[in-house]
Amino acid sequence: MTTWLITSVSSGFGRRMTEQPLAAGDRVVGTVRAPDAVTELKAAYGEQFCTARLDVTGFASVHQVLNRAFDALTAYDSTPAATVRSVKDAPPSPGGPAKMAPRSSPRPDSGPRHSDWCWALVLGSDAYTFVRDALADRLADVEAQKESVAATDVPAA
């Protein structure tokens, strides 16, 4: 039996992601703001499902913390961390939890693999665009070095 930690399990994507491993016989530890919101899951799965109360008062406070953290650090302006700041101004995702969750099994052997420890699954057209653009930018940075990279090679014997 695998144990999963899933945040915000009372509704939306977190709720859908919680239902899958429970149905497969795994154990889930989930965070909730209101424990009463998951009484039916607790009744259905008993000891297989437990919760921890985590009360985040809203995205506004989270964004405020992120802004304070990243706005003060201009050194991060050209790094992926800078994209965190843009999330607060982004339009809502067109993706829906009910459609995403069945495609996003939490099992590492079910998605496209990058290595033995990492897997990736892109869900939603907005996520696809973001990932594609970010990878294209990274590839362009690497391609720009194509002519100079051989300077560090050890001569063939």
C-alpha cells in the first residue's frame, strides 16, 4: 500500500486526485480547510483516508507572500522563479478537474517518463502552451552555444 500526501482534498482537482488512489487501495493523507467537507470519504475509506487541517485564507494572501519574496529579489527576474509572479495576473485555466483527474494518475509509471524518478503530464491547453514556450526558450539558449561548445572538448587520442 502506497501512502499519498495530497493538498486541498475537499474539492476540485485535489478531491479528484484523492479518489483515485483510495479506489486503488492506497492510503491518502489529505489537507483540508474544513474537515466536515470530506466526511463521506472518511466514512467510505476509514483508516485508509486521514486528513490534516490546513487553513490558507485565500490566494490573495499567498500571492502577497510570493510578491514580497520575489519582488525583492531582482536577481530572479530572468529565471523560472519569475513566472510565479505572473500567476496572479493570469486568466483562469480552461482546464476542468473532472476531466484532468482521470488522466493524471498519481502513479509514476503511468505518465511520460523523463528518467527513473521523474514523470511529466501536461494537462490543459494553457499548460501545454506554457511548457512548450518555456522549452523552446531553453532550447534556443542551448542552440545559441552550438558553435562554442566544442572548445571544452578533450582532443581525441
